Amino acid sequence: MKRKQQKQQHIKMVKGFTLIELMIALMIIVGLTITLWPQIEQAMGIGDAAKARVQISEIQNGAGLFKQRNNVFTGVSMSVLDAQGYVSDRMADGTARNPWGGNYAISVVTEDTTQYMVTVSGIKNSDIGAQLAADYATSAVSATFSESNLTLIFQG
């Protein structure tokens, strides 16, 4: 019987966490979140950059199809690519379609009509924008990032 009373007293003493313990745990979680936030934000930005690369590839494919049909890039635009079915419906006219909520635009390069320019606007992270420009440095005629805009010129 004495053993049973001791066990019941032990159960009464171990009910859960104290308020102090919960506050300490919460402070640790908040501290880790604040400390790791730049890394979390960068990881999310890397995913956005990957989405942008896929979408830019879709625009490039659409531009290639446009040139096959028209023999030139003159008259190319996101609206035309959408209307002719050269890009998916999710790209539409390029307005507010990139991962940062900005626009995609495509146009012929007036100085050389065998080239076309893809512009990605509204890139919020300058490191990601610079990385995208570096990624396209070898495959594009020109790849520049300035302020929040990525400008890519491709040979058709």
C-alpha cells in the first residue's frame, strides 16, 4: 500500500511543463528563426529562381516556334505567343507571372532581328537576379541584371 501511495504522489508531481520551461523553449525557437531567417529566405529564393528558369525556357521554346512559322522574330510578344498557343495558359500574356509577381516580356531586338529579348521584371532579391544573369551568361548573347530587371538576349 505504501508503494502505491508513493507512485500516486510521483504522478501528481509530474503533470507537464511549467510556464518558465515553455517560455524558454519559445525563446529558443524565436532565436533560431531570427538567426536562420536569411538562409531560409535564400533557400526560398533559389526555388523561385528554378521556377523562373523553367518559365524562361518555355518562352524560349515559344519564340522558336514563332520563328519557325513566321521566319522572323518581328511581332513577337507574350500576348502573341499565348494567342498562338506557343506558351502554356499559365504564362498567358506574361503579366504578373514570374515567381516574384513581376512580368515576362519578349520582343525582337531592333538592331538585329535574328535576336529576341526576354525581360523578367520585379525580381526582389538582387543576389538571385545576379545569379540568374550569371546562369545565362554562356547561353545568351547578353545577360544583365539591373535593379529588379533581368534582360536576356538570345540568338534565334
